[in-house]
Amino acid sequence: LLGRSGEGRERMGVRSRALDQSICLSVAQEELAFAVAVAAETFLSARKKKELTGEDTNFFQPAVIVGVIAVSSGLVYTRNDLLGRVGLLFNSIAAFAVIGSYSKRFLEAPESSNEENEFPGPKGTPAFGIFMSLMAFLASTQALTRV
């Protein structure tokens, strides 16, 4: 009944819509790069925290967020109308959650003293994380409005 190109669906009056390929490709790539950046920053921050304080970091929440972003990017890459929209929505939600996480770290970071010349300082990395997350959030929400 259903052929490879969907002739059966067209005969039945049901058409499968595909999302714009350029939008899907660019957003999926950006979100995957964002997931890699969040994972790398989390790993490096945890390693530095372990060296300074000896505390272990719980990787559950970052792993869930990175997983959601990766799976959602895969959904966007399918170019399927419904799955692509769901992927964009979950990418937006995950990026917004990461904004909250980095904002909390930024607000809890100690003020740097004038004696420390370490760049970027204790608030630099969370500030860049907020910026990076905001760009990912805006890319997904803007793509969601265009498809």
C-alpha cells in the first residue's frame, strides 16, 4: 500500500511534510556542538573542582541534559514535521535549563580579588556558559517559529 516515496499516503489524501533542510541541518549541528561544549565544560570544571577541593561532581543532571540535546538534535535532523518540532521544543527547554544552571553558578561565584590575575576569573566561565546557552536557546526557538 505504501511505496517508498509515499505514493500510498498521497492516494489516501495524507501527505508527509518535511521541514526545510537548511534550517534542520544548521540547528541540529549547532545544538550538537552546544551539547559537546556543555559536556566538555562540565568535565573540565569537575576535574578542576576535584583538584581544588577534593569533592566529586554528580554528573547525572549534565548527562541528562546533554542526552536530551543530542536526541532532540537527532529528531530535528530527521526533517519530519512532527519529530522536528518536538526536537526543537526539547532543545529549547534543555538550553533554557542550562541557562538556569550557569546563572546559578555565576551568582554563587566569589568575587575575584585584585591579587588574582587568573583569566577569566571565577565568573568568566559561567558568563560564557550563559551566553552560549542563550544562543542555543534562540537558535531553537527561532527555528521553531520558522517551520
